Amino acid sequence: MRVGILTGGGDCPGLNAVIRAVAKSLIHQLGAEVLGVEQGFLGLIERRVRPLDLRAVAGIVAAGGTILGTHNRADPFVYFGAGGRDVSDAVLAYVRELGLDALVVIGGDGSMDIAHRISLKGVPVVGCPKTIDNDLAHTDRCFGFDTAVAIVTDALDRLQTTGQSHGRVMILETMGRYAGWIALEAGLASGADIILIPEIPYRLDEVLRICREREGRQRFTVIAVAEGAKPQGGTLTVHERIEASPDPIRLGGVGNVLREQLQPQLGCEVRTTILGHVQRGGSPTPFDRVLATRYGHAAAQLIAQRRFNRMVVLRGTALDSVPLADVAGRNRGVPADDPLLQAARDTGVSLGI
Amino acid sequence: MRVGILTGGGDCPGLNAVIRAVAKSLIHQLGAEVLGVEQGFLGLIERRVRPLDLRAVAGIVAAGGTILGTHNRADPFVYFGAGGRDVSDAVLAYVRELGLDALVVIGGDGSMDIAHRISLKGVPVVGCPKTIDNDLAHTDRCFGFDTAVAIVTDALDRLQTTGQSHGRVMILETMGRYAGWIALEAGLASGADIILIPEIPYRLDEVLRICREREGRQRFTVIAVAEGAKPQGGTLTVHERIEASPDPIRLGGVGNVLREQLQPQLGCEVRTTILGHVQRGGSPTPFDRVLATRYGHAAAQLIAQRRFNRMVVLRGTALDSVPLADVAGRNRGVPADDPLLQAARDTGVSLGI
Amino acid sequence: MRVGILTGGGDCPGLNAVIRAVAKSLIHQLGAEVLGVEQGFLGLIERRVRPLDLRAVAGIVAAGGTILGTHNRADPFVYFGAGGRDVSDAVLAYVRELGLDALVVIGGDGSMDIAHRISLKGVPVVGCPKTIDNDLAHTDRCFGFDTAVAIVTDALDRLQTTGQSHGRVMILETMGRYAGWIALEAGLASGADIILIPEIPYRLDEVLRICREREGRQRFTVIAVAEGAKPQGGTLTVHERIEASPDPIRLGGVGNVLREQLQPQLGCEVRTTILGHVQRGGSPTPFDRVLATRYGHAAAQLIAQRRFNRMVVLRGTALDSVPLADVAGRNRGVPADDPLLQAARDTGVSLGI
Amino acid sequence: MRVGILTGGGDCPGLNAVIRAVAKSLIHQLGAEVLGVEQGFLGLIERRVRPLDLRAVAGIVAAGGTILGTHNRADPFVYFGAGGRDVSDAVLAYVRELGLDALVVIGGDGSMDIAHRISLKGVPVVGCPKTIDNDLAHTDRCFGFDTAVAIVTDALDRLQTTGQSHGRVMILETMGRYAGWIALEAGLASGADIILIPEIPYRLDEVLRICREREGRQRFTVIAVAEGAKPQGGTLTVHERIEASPDPIRLGGVGNVLREQLQPQLGCEVRTTILGHVQRGGSPTPFDRVLATRYGHAAAQLIAQRRFNRMVVLRGTALDSVPLADVAGRNRGVPADDPLLQAARDTGVSLGI
């Protein structure tokens, strides 16, 4: 038996632990030969694979990034390197040439969509979900998310001491374009005073009210804001300008917009920090290493059971799987009745409304 | 409304986050007055409480230990300070005197048993489970456990580099007298070669076989062994001596026994480290802070709903509760068919059998 | 004996360890009464002090920030709160009223200047240097710097894995307006490929050359750039615009300028992260806690010896002191012949020239 | 030019950073060919070397352990593998056969002694000091020490919270058979109440007095004790028994002895933790990575200058070198007038006397 593995989309702590668990399980259980595809789907297009034996995956459980490399935009159905042409037939030919009995695709929404379309062309595929934002439908918790929350929490802990010493409003902008899980969990973990997420458009006057109230008593305020958070209604000129910009990070992001809006109305200083890529790099937390190992093991089990064109998912504490056909294009934001939101509210955290 | 809180049994990262969430929720939601009972049930016996207002619980979400103090052996039904007499009536009188409408007991198996018996005397109690070993029945994951796994994983990561450099067998003895969760998860997270847990009596010859095989190739071996792990059958003279000892840590523990058994049979050096109390101290991981906050909030919700004599539990991703009457004396070891065990085996980890 | 302590300027990990060591030393050695002045010199102006007994400084050695609070702009000689008037006579009166036998000022360049001028008015002052950038003249290493280097190194380690996985140029902008110590040490510690510091104006074409060369082979490049780094000569329109801006962080900083300059010339993606305030918050490293304790102890010793109007300094491994009169306005950048620069160059790190 | 590198003695965080800096400097500066000798002097005896090119040392600056392996007992002058015979002539022949123009020996006291004797036979040697205990004469601070202090401080911080919660005496036994630097710096960094080091034999009654005094007020005590610490005079039966034992760790170490001595005299519980090998494994702190890089670079510079049979040392902030002949057998304990000791005493830390 011969199995290929690739990692697609943005990198994420735990990818190597998944790769290792898939390879080790297939080799130990099935005596399979495992091939690593380089740089996501690009490796299938550009015909770059390498053998993944036990030696190749030794000692990588704690390593950040992906030993296979990844690529954000390589889609065989609309290949940027061929002027947007569909090169999926060539990919199919390459998969057959390699004699792959299965292909494991570790990736996010976009990668699962490609995986699904490749499976329709006859490649036996097993998907493994990857999203640092924890916003994939069907699965309760993705590897990488715990690490991101840990990094953001550490930053919030640090900002709190500096905010406290200077009597400032400290804003931390976190990842999360469409889902606020990182800001919400890290905000709760660090005792942030205000948490703003995309799912709950905030009221600027409410944010101001809290900052002023705290200025009088505790003298400082910590705000965790997801990059996709938006104010309610109105003509959001500055914000809209940034949204429309080709490069929002360069211009500022919501963290800086919020600062510009708050600063003129407050006596104390307002400061913004944007963590950026630091949130997705480096060694995964032990929690993520175990979870990634379980995902990888479950993917190998699907192959052993010849249950293809499915994606492994976590439901509660158990790993399960769903058809790839059901996955595409479905995201999971923080629902309005999420118990974390209620816990936040009831313990005195403002959600900006 | 007036509510008391106490923390009983061994300390555990996340206790302060629970205390904070209970107090904040009760104050914000119900306008309750919250009293902190000092040193677990001892505070109820010795009549030591103090007010827990918002200021008292500010900034403690990340603090290790418990601001209330705790006590391992204070049982009002068999009070060591009164020659083992039952002083529960005096405790009941004190609770009435304080005018407590509810008592939140954060603790393990033993504390829940006392909490249940106090509830039978008419005190409205809400329990919150605490076990660093993650071995309480009814609940999927306890706060503190993730932190312990993180500390043990960090130690295993460190031992691996030193084992690799010297070509040694490195043994790490972890907490876990009756359940192997910590050794199992930390072992998986760090890529340990052998994981020995109480639930699976190990075969010494199998452990030896792995060490020898690795001595030839990778040159080093990392073993995570839970303090309650035991070899299969036979006359375990050394082990039994330690078990019988009043102070097993002083004499050595299973980590040292294992070393004594392996060393004469191996060419390379065998070294043991026993982490001890370090595993339960210090700041909780962000995961544990969020989980502890959720437990505390759920305990406050039970009080708001006047659902007493229940313990909050985690089922999958949701918090729920069970009657205190169902809790006592039931532990949860690693079941033989646990998916983590299968993932360990399939990825080439030896469980010593 | 009665002694006041204040912390001035930006906060810095280790301030609490200094405060604690000063207070403990004075109390244990001299039986002194210690007063904490709130928010730097503002507390002297607004008459806000509080007693610092042993209990008040217990358990703060590892705490980030300053328990006394600090203020960036409070200068009694040009008080912003009085339209820029000189209120130093009132401060002097307050110091006399309090009966202070000495005043310990923990702060940077600006604070030492004020401390010196206050000492000229007759207040017996002892200074303790504080600069996260490590750029104060006279002293070899300041507390807080090691912590900043550790935080930046952790971020660079993380960016390296994500850069490696995606084949990107990752830029990290660090603190350091006038001195490049943080970028230099953290760059060396993390194995950065290019380190750009204010003391060595970089050549953009050289930075490009390295990125291109690595794009061909290693596929990724990590750049540590101090916020004060500048390109050589030329008309630096974008850069100058940012320099002239009242809010450089908002507009982008050198990290973003560099990205804009590199991106069009490279095939791979270029990404910038700006760490910001995270670098100066949170718990100090053990190194900084020991160093801060030594500084605080040395300040107390100067008071015991009645050697006033001096600032404690570190020379090699020994603490010493210099007259406050010699301190003002002298900074210490990375000298051209610094051994760290030579080590960087000789181990293949580009300094952009 | 061809240069060999070996790492001898116990492993230590930073070894890889030294190896990398030596190799990179020699390759970049001198175009040298670098050979890595495996497992310390054993590799010279057993003729095992491998090329160390730029690729081989890429990405190892932060890795714990040594990529070359090390060996504790391999002495060519008394080779255990040849019944204690002198095989140094064979080693010399091998060095000549390899055509080594220089040999870099990274190691402690014992390795420097061997290096010196090899140099007398005509091998051009450069030594680089390595001691996790920081107790080598001639050099102010060794790489690895800062990491050990950080690990011990983290453990002490954790023990403090658990000690505080339970009202216990928590003892942590650290490395340091002959020198107390680790216990002293980590004790200071974590605010330990009592620090016991080999250089200052402690008085048990004084240790007891502090514990009792604190039992009454703060309720808990943290003791950092170096493994080589000893009580003053008297007949130290338990202690002597352990000293005489072939395996002190197995029997208990001073941490357990101290516990046995204190427990019967105190009302509260006394607990001991022995960190062991965890203290020397894992990724070095950024401080140690920079220091190790400087040591490695300085070693390469000595080779470039053809200044052989010397060991690099740190004096204050500058790297220098001393003749190997001066190094052997000289250790550096904590001197009685060390400023750290004074700082400890003056800030209320008990040294047990």
C-alpha cells in the first residue's frame, strides 16, 4: 500500500504531529509506504514528493510548521502557475503514476474543497481539518487553536501589567476574520475586560463607557479584539477604508481603528498591539500535540478501513468522520448562545454591547 | 443571598479561576454576598471565613494555588483535631450562623463525599470537581490536568535531549496513583517511547526488549511511568517493599525500582527523575483557566437555579451536573479500549506489554 | 530613617523586584520606614504616597509592571498639569513634609535628569537605571532587557517555523529607537539571517541580495529589525513620511516600510510583525529578577552609606555607582567594534551592509 | 584547514549553539573544513567523526543536548574500554590521519584536563568551558547555567503556590555538588525563604527556627538546597550514610534528609522535590544561546590566530582566554564575600546560619 500526505493552506502548530501520526500508524499497522507531497497541492502539480519513513518523522511531534512545506494558493483546478487553467488531470495522472492508494489532505476549508473535487475524479482521499481560528464546521476543536490561544493569552497577560502600571487602555488585535474563538478564549483566560468578536458587532459608546468607568476605578482596561470585529451600523469611514484596502495590516487593522476612535474621548493613553503571524508559528502546546496525534491516527484508521472521501472530526471527546461532500464552505462562528459567551457576560466581561 | 466557597484536598492549578468565576457570577448576576472559607473544611470547623468581593478576586485568574488555602485531612465527620470525633453539628451551626444560602465545595473525591454528607444534614451544596489526575468519574476533563500534562511534557522534552546526547534510558515518574492519564497524555505529547500506567501492568521483559532494541539503533529511550504503575504478577520484592513503606517517595517510587531492574541488564546508563509537587503548582495553562472559569460559572448557575446537592461536570464540550449522591467513590481510570491507548500503540509507543 | 521610592518613565520587567529589594534591605538593615510614591514624579506633585512595609512587597519579585504605577511625562520642572510651570518647590516642600531622608528614583534617562535636578535642590537622591533598550551609558546591562530579548527571541523562533513552511521572508520589528541591542541579541539567539539596527544604516540592495540568495536555497529568510533602523542615504520618501508622522506605529514603522520595499522585488511573500508593548510587560526572567534584586540592594547600600546623588551601575559582574551629574543625556548604542557584531558577521549573519 | 570539534562530559543547554558558532565561524572566515567527533573523546578512540558543513549546523542554535553526542567517562589516557590502558597514542595517530590542524574541546573540568594532556602530545587544542554548575575557575559565567537557573526558578515558583495553599515547608533540591550558584540565583529569583549551599554549612536549628517563625505568620516556607549542602559539624548519621552510598539519588539526597530532620519538629507538612536531570536538558534560554555563540566564535578566533592550548573565558562582559595549563582542577565556589550572598542576607533570606 502506498499513501501520500500533503499539508495545504496556512501553517498551524501541530501539522508535524499529524504527519508523524499518519505516517507512523500506516507504517506500523499496514506496512504502508508513505510519500510526503511538498508544498501542498503545488507538489502534486510540480511533481515533488519524497519518502516519509520512520526516520523522516522521528522527533517532529513538537516541531512547529510543517516539514512538507505548504502553499496558500495552489489549486489544481485554477492553477496560478498556468494562467488559472485547470491542471487537475495532470495531477490525477501523477497520483496514478505514483501508485497512491490514498491521499491524506491536511488543510482548511479551501483545501477540503479541492480534496473533495479531487476525490470526485477518483482519488481516494482522507481529509484532516486544520484551522487555527477553530472555525471549521463539523469539528469541535482543531489542533493549533490551543497554541494560538496560549500565545495570545501570554501577550494579554503581559499587556495587563504594562496597562496597569501606566493606567492605559491596552488593545490586542488577534487572529479571527470570521470567528472570534481566539479572542474569546484568550480574553477569558487572561481576564480581559472587553472582548470584541466578529459575531457580535460592538457599540463604540459601550466600549467607551467601560473604559471611562474603569479609568475612574481600576485605572486600566484590557481589550481583546478579533481582527474581524466590527462596530454596529453607522458610516464607518475609517474602518471601511481599511476593509477596502488591499493591505489592511499595513494600514492598521481594527485594533488601530479602535484606538483612533477611543483615544480622543479618553484621558488616559490608548495603545494597540497586533500579534500577527506569531500566533501561528512555533511549537504546539502538549494539548495540541495530543489532539494532532489523534487526528493523524484517525486519518490512518479511515485508510485502514478503506473509508475514503471523508474528513476526520472531533465530536466531544471522540474522533469521528463526515463525508467531504458535507464539509465545503461551512464555517462555525461563535453562536449567540454559546456557553463561553454567557460565562464571559456573567463574570463581568463586556462584549461591547 | 449569601454563599460560601471552600477548596478542599490537594491544590491544583485553576482553583483561583474557579473561585473568581463563582464569586463574580454570583455578585454580578444575583447581587450575592460571597464568603471565602479558609483552608477547606477546616475553616468551617475553626470558624474562619472572609468576605470575597470583586476586589478580592481581581487579577487571580492566572494565579496558582488557592487564595483560600486548603487542607488535606480536615473532615468534620472524623475531625483529627478532636480525636476523630464528629463535629459536623458544630459545622452546621456555623453555616446557619453565617446565614449561608449555599456552599460551593471545590474538591476531589474525598471532598465530594464530605460535601454529600453535609448536604444530607441540610446544607444546600454545589460541588465542583477537582482532580489533577483527571480520574473523577462523571466528568470528561478537570481543570489542572492540562497544566500537569504541560509540566510533565516539558520535563520529558528536556529529558529526551539529555538522553539522546548521552545514549541513556531516561525514566520520568509522573503523578497518577490509580489512573495513568498524565503519563499517557504527556508521553504521547512528547513522543515518549514507553508509557507505563497503573491500568496496564507492564512486563519487565518487554520494557527491556524495547530499551535494548533502541540501544542498538536510536541509542536512547524515554519512559513515562505513572507512580501507580505496576509490573505483572511475580514476586515484586522491591516494589512491594516500597508499596508497604509509609513514605514511598523517600524510598524511591516505581521510577527508581524500574531503574534498578533495568540497569543491570543494559549497557547504557539508566536515570530516573521524579517530578513530584512541581506538577501541581504554578500558573494554570490558558486551557485550564478557561475550563476552570466555565466550571465556576456553571456552579454559580446551579445556585441561581436553586439546584442543590449536585456537582458540575463536563460532558464532551458542555457543562452539566450530576447528583452528589452519585459521585462518591467512583474513579475513572484509562479504559482498555481508550482511543488514546490505541493511538499510542498504533504510532509505535510501547505500553510495556 | 524614612525613604521614598518611585518608578518613572516606561514600565519594565523587574521594577517590582527592585522596589522589593530596596524596601527589604532598608527595613532589615536600617530599620527604615519606606514610602512608595505613586505614578513616578506625579505622586510627588500630587502628594500620593503609601507605606511599603514587608507585607506590601511580599511575593512581587516575579510580578510584571510596577506596583507603584509610573508616568511618562510627569516632570516637576515642567509640569504638564500646570501649563508647563515649574512646581519643583512644591515637590521639595512635600519631600520635607514627609520627612524623607532619601529618595530612590528608578527610571531611565529622563528620570535621572529630573532626579539630578531635584538633588541639586537639596533632596538626597539615589538613582537606579532602567531601560529596556539597554542603552544607558555607564551601566553594562539593565534589568528588563533580558526579558525583552527572551520575548523577541520566542517570537523569532515562531516566525521561523512559519517562514520555513511557507517559504517567506519574515520581518520582525523590535523595540530600539536609538540602540539595536534587543534586535541584535534576539537575532543572534534565534539564528536570524539579517539583523538591522539603528547604529548601522542598511543597504536595501544588500538585504535584497540575501533574501534572493536564500530564496533559491533555504527558501526563507528571517529579519530582525530595530524600530530605529534606517537605510543608507537616498531619498527615503516612505520612511521619512513615517518618521515625520506623529504616530509611526499607526502608519507602519520600519518593518512595514521594509516589507513594501522588498515585496515587489521578490517572488516569495514578505510578512511583517511588530511586537510592540508585549516586549515590556509580564514577569521578568530569572536573570532579570536577580539583576533587579542586586540593583535594588545596591541602591539601599548607597543610602546606608549616605552616598547620595549617585546612580547604581553594573560594571562587568560588579555593582558600582556614578554621580548623577555624569549620567544625564548619555546613551550607549552598539559600538562599531562590539564583539557581538563581530560574532554575528563571522557566523554568517548579515547586518545589511 | 581542517578542524575537529568534540563535546565531553555531561550535556548542557547551549552545546549546539557553541558547535554551530565554531563551525560557522571557521567555514565563513577561514574556509575551513570542520569535522564533528562523536560522543566526546570516545569518538577519537573509536574513530568516529562526521563532516559538519553549514547544512549540518543549520537550525540547531535553540536545540538542547549535543548533536555530536557526549560521553562521561571516555578518557584516552585511562580508557575504560581497554581495561584502563592509555590509548592516547592511537588517538594522536587518528588525529594526524584525519589531518586536523586544530581540535576544539567543549567540556568541563575533566575534559579540559584531558585536552591539556592531549595538547602536550602535540595536538593544537582550543578549549571551551562547559559547566552547568557555573563553578569553573577563570570564567565568570558559563552557558547552560542561565537555563538551569530558569528551570529551577520555574519549579520554585510552582512549589511556592502549592506551599502557600497548604501551609507547608517545600524543599527543592537543585544541582550543585561543590558550588551553590544554581540554588543561590534561583532562590533569589523566586524569593525563596532559605537557601542552603555547599559553601556555607547550615545549622539545622536555624533552619528550624525560620520554618517555625514563618509557620506562625506566613504559614509556609520555601527552601532551595543545593545537592552538596551540608549541616554544620555534629554526627550526621543520615547524611553520612547517604554520602557513603553508591547511589545518593536513590537513597534520597540532602533534600530528603533535611525533610526527615525537619518534619518531626514541625506542625506543618514538609515536602521535598528533587529536580534531577530536568535541570540540564532542553532548549537553552536566549541568554545562553547568545553566550554560547560568543564562546564558539571566540574559540574559532583563537584558531584563526593560531593561539592554541588555551581555553576561552568570560571576564565581565568580554571574552578572553587562558592557557589550558592553568585550568585543570580549579573550581570556583560561591566566595564568602560574594555580593549575591550579601544581597540575599540583606533582603531577609536565611542562609541557614
